[in-house]
Amino acid sequence: MEKLKILTYPDERLKVVSKEVEDFGKDFKEFVEKLKYTMYNSPGGVGIAAPQVNKHIRTIIVDASHYKHKKNKLNHGLLILSNPKIVAYDGEIIIREGCMSVPDYTGNVKRHNWIKVEAQDINGNIIEFDTEGFEAVVIQHELDHLDGKLFIDRVSSPKDIFKRKVYKK
């Protein structure tokens, strides 16, 4: 399988707000497989959103289980979420974020530490779950992509953006 092309900043297509997923059929499932392959085979791939590959539908993929922040009690492994939304949240965390669409920089971003998410799974079934810490941050980061936002839109000061030394695989 070939990786999908990831759009990079300042590409204007990253600012497009995505549409709800309505069709969970064969074409959608094939796209999700390609998106998942792209995430797992890209540096830093713990999350990806459909708009990052120029498909403006409300679908994200998250898998924070293999990353160094495993200490969180709530970690769900591979999550494929369509039409996701945060229905409750609590606490704050400031964390250094990176992004495949902004490959040369990282930044300190304030996020909710705990969130309750409602979404649809790959078959369109409604799911709801709680998560916290790193996994919650990754989900919030990917949700921003669905609304045409990047982490650099959320940093409070230019002092909070850093040149990436090496993009670790």
C-alpha cells in the first residue's frame, strides 16, 4: 500500500472545515485503511485526520498506545473516530505538540487533561468513552484539523514554537 500525501503548512487546504461522514460503506473503509497505513508509516504517527490528506470529512485515527506517554490509565489503542465531538472535559495540561502537517516545528499548547468523546465507529455505530493525558491531547489535536486549525493556531506566544531538531520515527 502506498502512503497518502500529507498536506503541509502553509497549504490553504488545511484550513477547510470538514463535512460529517454519512456513508460508512466500502469506499469509506478503504480510505480509512489507507489513512491508517499513512499514520503508522509516517514519523511521529500517533494520530492523523482525514483533512491532512486533503479528504475533508470528519474522521480521525489515533493510536497513542505505542508512544512514550504510556503511563496514562486510560489508553484505548487504535481509535477510528468519525464525526467525533467532546461532550465533557476537565483539567488543563500544557504539552509540546508536533504535527505531520507542520513537520519542522513543535509548540507548547494548552489542552484539556480529561475528555469524554462521542463519535461513530468505522461502521457508523455511536460510541462514547473517557480518556485523559496524552491520548486526550492527541484526540483534541486531531479534532482541530477537522475544523481547519493547526496546533500553531493555539500557541499563546511565538516563544512557545520551537524548531524541531530531528523528526523521530
